[in-house]
Amino acid sequence: MAKSDAKKLMGKMTAPGTSGFGNSDVAVVDRKEQRKRDQALGLVPFAVKLNSGLVQQLQTLAKERELDLNQLVAELLNKGLSA
């Protein structure tokens, strides 16, 4: 019983659309609103399948440069296409 109560509590802490504990000042944007924002910026979803090793390299590089993964991939694609 206590275990299921703990799971419910953990779910409430990380559930999307909730402010969580101590994060009430963070604005949560729903998916529809996020899509509208992305479209206004000219962003288009583009899914690809990559080797897991390459994805790890990209994630590591994004952390090192303190960039969003989307920003890093766009930068690398632009460099590659302009070369």
C-alpha cells in the first residue's frame, strides 16, 4: 500500500502539466501551443533514425556547448551542407 502511494506521489511530481514541488513559477506550455510557437519560428519536425553511438556523441557535444540538441544538430547540418 505504501509503495503504491509513493508511486502516485512520484507521478504527481513529474507529471506533465503540473507545477511539481517548488516549481510553481515555471510556465507549462501544452503541445498545441508549442507547435504554434515552432511554426511561427519556421521550425518543422524532422525525424531520423541514427546509430546510438552517434546520438550519444551529439548529446555529449550539446552538453559541452550548453546547447539544445535541436540547435546543435541544426548547426552541424548547416556546416555540413555549406562545405
